Amino acid sequence: MEENKSCCHKTKERPPKEYRDLINRLNRIEGQIRGIKGMVEKDVYCPDILIQVAAVNAALNSFNKVLLANHIKTCVTKDIREGKEDTVDELLATLQKLMK
């Protein structure tokens, strides 16, 4: 993980395949959200909308799992090898936020 010198935020350069996979997942989720909005606009029956919302939640959870796995396999592993122990604390804090 490289530090961005112009601000205090870290950045990560992703391999093209990982980037495409993440963007494709987000595009599908975005389409699902637009579909839900359309359902509300068309006064679709509530349980039908709720089922679609559950599908979006599942898709977001799946996105998080993929992103977290990639993060652990790359950034976290690299930082631990370099002796950057604070990365483990950062990972634990992130996991606590994800599990709320």
C-alpha cells in the first residue's frame, strides 16, 4: 500500500483483473438500486421491494468479502512482513465496523 503524498489518505493500486471485478460488482449493485427506486416509483408491493433490498444487501456483503480478502492477501500481508504492526490494529478496527 502506497502513501499518497498530497494528503493523509492511503491508496492502493489494484491489478487490472481485481479492478474490473470490483467495478463490475458495483455496477450490478448500482443497477439493482436503480431497479428498487423504479419499484418504489411504480408503487410495487412492499414485500417485493424488500426482497430486492435483501438481494442488494447480499451483493454488498459479497463485495465486502472479496475486497477484504484481497486487502488481507496483499496490503495486510505486505505490511506485516515489513514489520508494520499497526496494520493489524487497523484491520481489527475495520472488522469491528463491518460487524456492527
